[in-house]
Amino acid sequence: MPESFSSSSSTSSKKEQCKTKIQLFLNASKLPRTGRLRSTPDTFAQVSIVPSSQSNSEDNENDAMASVVETPVSLGATELFSKSCEPRWAKVFPIEYEYGTSLTIFVEIRSPKSKSSSGECESLGGAFFDIGDLLGCRNRTKAKRLRKGGCVYAHIEPCRCNTTPSATTNNKQTSHQRKNTSSSSLSSVSNGIINFQMSALQLKDSIGRKIMTGSLKPNTYFEISRQTISPSGTTWVVIYRSNPVLESFKPTWDRVELDLETFCNGDLNRPVLLSIFTSKKRGTSKLIGSFETSANVLSNSVQREGMDDEERDNVTFIVRKGMADHAGPDNEEMGRIVILEANIVLDGEDQGQQKNSMTILPVTGLGPPALHAPTEYSDAINMAKLQDDSNHHSNGDNMYRTGGDGGGDRPSLPSSISTVMKTTAKARPSFLDYIDNGCEVDFCVAIDFTSSNGDPRYPTSLHYNRDGTMNDYEETILSVGSAVSNYNSTKQFPVWGFGAKYSGEVRHIFQCGPSSTAYNVDGVLDAYRSVFLTDLIMSGPTVLLHVIHAAAARAKKIHANINSQQSYCVLLILTDGIVTDLDATKAKLLAISHLPLSVVIVGLGKADFSEMHQLNNVDNNNYRSNSTFVEFRPHQHDPQSLSRAALRHIPDQLVEYFVGNDVYPKRPNHRTQRSSTTIDSVISDLSIDELM
């Protein structure tokens, strides 16, 4: 394990691995027109957390509204988006999510009735979104159809504010001093806010005509969008919309104050897009132009007294016609923006500071930080190399300000990122960092068919199944499997049985179902049920070695390709009693603890499982822990509690495996596109005999 990880930091990180804070963004498209005149609606979205029992009908979007019969927990509502069938709400909803649980949100789109004095609203429809499903899907975005027409889109991003900032110098220096001072260009921060105020020098209208003093003065506002990189490409998510400034061709907008999680997700170098719009009395808007910047760049762009013309040009943003990637340096200039004030206020525990102390930026120096500055997963690099790299990353005219007439980049200035990196330990990656970069979780299920379960034809058996009622085995497969399957794109899971006798021979591992893998959790359940249609005879003893060995064989194949493909394996074993070979099982778990494999054992029935709890405390000084034992009965009426208990160690075990092998997520953070043969091309066609 790298030396930069201290034991104290690792311990504190372990406690947080099972929980993550996420941000929810919403927008909609093709919403229906409302009222007798079929006018373009004003809309807002109401967001609530609903009990899992209410979300069972989420696949039927037409019945989504009818299924909410209990009072949900409200997360609030977005702002009202005027006169649009394609609303892009700027409200960001922070949500805390615990791995292994099912958290469902309900989004209802509503439109105020224009002639209603009581605030009555018309519902345009609603949709359910499962957070675990969103985290596991490509782009972390899903769309759901609404019953009255149109779609609502939910996008989530994990909060990544997990590094500690270093103190910086103040901004009370002359321009000459700033040019000769190394700035502390932070890459990531924990908590804090950014506040700034900006003004336009001279704007053109939406078709490029210069707005003259005597002409009709426009109402203008701006939007802030932050960049999101996904397998589908770069997109922009709206996070803030200002109040309009009325009738001004040189508007000065209200001061903006946003927390850094919302503004840039804690990455001070993350690109953000500022777009200027004109609004009309009837509620419609037109884009004037946009420019890109970042938190660090904004904090270095304040115009001050005593600046000469060249210095003022260096801290002036050019608004160019178009949006995002279309607003390139060759596009028409639509105006210029100046920053009147800008500060980054960091709130958190810093080295040598008291908790809740405040560090106030901006960072000094005119030179912007390199767009691709070293992240928390990179080694600290020397100053000379960093300066050399900055020359290659400072050529984005749309990202950084240009001097004079807008042609040519401002000279790069030295940065002290390497100094900051030397005094700060590497940040420990999170479970979601790996998942977000394409790590696949392979899932295997092993089921106990020993005679101690009872004859499946009688209600006293743990395998007994009545129409419409799941037994304990099925409940466990559904609860745990649904949580794990979110992090696998192929949904192909092997299902094994053990403890049954075929043709007079006890089999300690055999295939369940007609094929070597089953598709998704429903396929696992079907494979399990199909066993009872065969000529098996339930037998014994309870031996786990063979199924653990089979899962280890899959994990070994993954381990051999660790540098080219990040994958991890979880084995779920369901058993009704004490294993015959407990000591041998513990020894086997120790022997495979270096592999990308976690073993979760769930004990079902009324047996005395006190000895099985030893598997939670396997003495292993050389490698990480890789096993968890959970009793079903304390959680039998709460599937959420069962999956939470069964999977509570998986995030930390996965991170410890990769960190212990010096494998880190790579930036930028996005899931790499996976083919349907990511894992299966290596291991899916292994037969039982080959696994053994």
C-alpha cells in the first residue's frame, strides 16, 4: 500500500465508504401545452423520497401518480421555469445514499393554473427513479415518460469534496507582485462557498447587433452550468440562474453565492459555462452568448484600481455567440464581462487549524491553473514539469481570457500545485470513484440444498414456495442481488448449488439452471426454482470450499487483468446451518484474500449460528478482510436492512483491494463504455470442472 496513506486516515475513510452524498439534477422535454389555449406552460418539479413499497409500480409510468398513497418525505421543489416545454431547472438536490439500500425518489411535474388565486397547480405527471439504478447506469442519467406526454430526466453525480485544502495568501498585492508570486492553485476542496459579482461592458442582442444607448434596453440574466463528462461526451448541467437585470445594456447582476459542491463539485479547476440571455415580457428567452471559466480562474479575474489597459484585458471574459462547444474563438464576439469581486471561502478542518476555521481566497496571480492540473490520485510532480505542462494546457481561448484585441493567450505563470501536493497526503479514492470509472462488480450466488432445509414440498421447509409468496432464500436473493446488480452492465450471474445428491453422488457444487449464467436477478430466481424440477435428492454435508474455490477462480482471472480492466467479484452464499469444515473455510478465505473477491454468507433458519460469526473476524495480518456473515432472521421483515447488513463491508473491501495493488481511478471521472463481453469474455465460459 502506498506510504502516503496513513492508518488513521484509512480508518476514518472506512466508516464513510458505505455512505455517499449525491446531487440530483432534473430537466424535462416535450412537455404538453396547458389550458384551453394550449399555451406553453410554466413548470416546476416537486421531489420526494418514497418508501420502497410504493415504488414497485415504477415500471408503469402511467400509474405512477396513483401509487403514492402514503405521505412521502419532501425534498422540496425546483424554481418555476417560465414558458417552456423544455425546462432546465437549476435547483440541485443533495441526497445521502447508503450502499446496499433501495432509495426511490418521486418527481412530479406541476404547472400553476394562471387564473387560480389559491395557488392551485395542474399535475403533468410523475415518475419514480431508483438511486442505486441511476448510480449503476451509463451516464448516471435516466428518462421516464409522463402520463400526459413528455419525459422527465434525472441525472445524479456523487459529491467528491474529499480532500483538504491548503491555506493561501491574500489578494492584497500589486499586479507586479502578483506576476512574481507563485499562486496556490488548489485542485480540490472539502467544503466552502464561492461568491462573485459580474457586469457586462457592452452586449449585443441575440442576433449580433450592438445595443445602442437610445435603443430599447433589454432585460438580461445569466445561467451557470457545470461540465459533466460521460461516455456520450461532454454535457452541461444548469446549476444556477440569476435574477434578470431590467432594461440595461450594461447590466450588473446580483452577487452570486453558491456552495462549492453545487458550483464545481469541489473541483476548483472544473470547467463551468456562463451563458447570457435576454428575456422578454411574454416569458421567452434568447441566448446572447457564453464563455467558459472555473472557480480558480474566476478568483483570479477581479478588476482592480490601478490596472493598466493590458491588465484589464487579461481579466476580461469575452462572450461569444453560441453555446458550449459551439462558442469557439472564431465565433462572433457578443460582449465582454468583467468580474467586480470574487472570493472562495473554504470551511473545514485544515492542517494546523481549528475545526470550522475559514480560509478566504482568491488565489493570487494572474495566471490561471492548468485545466488538467494533478488530481488527488496523481503523484506530486516537480515545479519544472508542471510549468512545462501548463504551456500545453493554456491554449483554450474560450476557457481563458485573451489580451488586447482577443488574439493570443496570456503568458503562463508558475503554479505552486506541487508545493501543495507535497504537504497533503493522497486522498483515498471512494467506492464510487472506481464504479464511476467503469469498474464492474461480478456477482455469483451459491445456494444450500442440504437435507437440513427440509422437504421443499412441505411448509416446514426453508425452500417451500407458495404462489405469490417468496421463501427466505428468494427474499435474500432479491434483496442483495438487486443492490449488487446495479454495478454490472452485463447482468450475467452464475448460480451454483451445493449439498444435493445427483445419480447417487453428493455434489458440493453444481450448476443451477439451463445455462452457466442467469440474466439479472429474475434469472437467478428462475435458475434456483428450476433445480426443484430435476431429480435432485437433498443431502449433505454443508461444505463451502468448492463454491468459494469457483468464485476465486473467476476472481483470479480478473486479478490477472487488473491493469487493463477494473473488475471485482462478490459471492453470495445462502446456507441454513453450520458448515462442516469451518476451520478449512477460514483458511480458504485467508488464502484468497489477495484476490478481488468478497464473500457474503447469509444464514437462514433457526440454527445456532454463533460459530459462523467467526467469519466476520478472520485473523489476517497480511491481507484485507474479505468475508461477512449475516443472520437472516433479524432482518426478515426489512429487506433494506438485510441488504445493508450483507453489503456493509463491500465498498471498503473493494477500495482496499485496488489501493493495496496501487490501482487508482483515472480522471476525468466518467464510466468507460463497456461492451457486453467485458467480464464474460474472460471468465463466463468456464465450466464447473474448469473452475475446480
